[in-house]
Amino acid sequence: MIKRFSTLYVGHIELEDCGLAGRAADERRYPNTRLAEVFDTAVELARAVDGLGYETLWLAEHHFQHEGYECIPNIPMLAVDLAHRTERVRRAQSPTAVTLENGVRNRAWLCGPAEDIVAYLKEIERRYPGLEQVMIAWALGTPRALMIEQLTRFAREVMPAFRR
């Protein structure tokens, strides 16, 4: 039975010129001032998920990423800072990430209206009765405002169907 929802922030900045026709990741070079944006995003996301009822904010760490993704250099230190800024949300470290193609192929990335997502998650819940937690994540480079908007909509339109 699904009881908890969490979210993953892989520590990316807002990327421009993305996608297949965009600039290749290994050609990107962002200055430290841009890379430091991850800290403001982490604070804003932590406060949002704390207020929206998510259980955990997962964080991904990767050192010296000048390409603009996985820019959090030290998760334990960031987690301490976030703990002082939130009331109840837990923080955790994520060791893995799947590709978008793999996620879509395996229906791990859900898109569509809230009622379709609820129906699909209810089917997953029926097929896997021990499943208790679902994680929400985004494609790298998703703007902060869009992440918070999607978290808010999910919390309001999907999560209530699983509150018992």
C-alpha cells in the first residue's frame, strides 16, 4: 500500500539549449556563480516539499561538475543546512539515477492528467502490495519554478488518493 511520497533533486542548475539538438553536456562550462544556484534551489525545494507533505527529499552528489548537473559537492553539509530550514521532511542521499529513455520504457516516468497517474499508481499498488513509497523526479535542467509547480499539483491532485 502506497503510504509515502518523496522527491529527488539531482543538484542541477536551470539548463538552456538542452535536448537532442542542444549543446552536448561535455561542451558545457558554467562559472561557479551559476553552479552555486543549486543551493538556492535545494532550499526552495526543501521548503516546498516540507509544506506539501512529502516524506523525503533525496539529493544526488557529484563532485566538480562544470556541466551544470549533479553540482552538490557535499550532501551531508547541505542536509544539515536544510534541516534548519524545514520542519519535518527527511533528507537522503541517492546513489543511482536512471536515464530518461530507461524510465519511459519501463513506465517509471509518468505523464498525463492526475486521474491517469492515480489509476496507474493504484494498479502498481495492487500488483505490488508491499510497495510503500513513490519518488517524484524530473529531467535534468528542469527550471526550479516548474519543479515546484509540478510537486504542488501532484501533492494536491494525486497524493490525496493514497491517504488512508
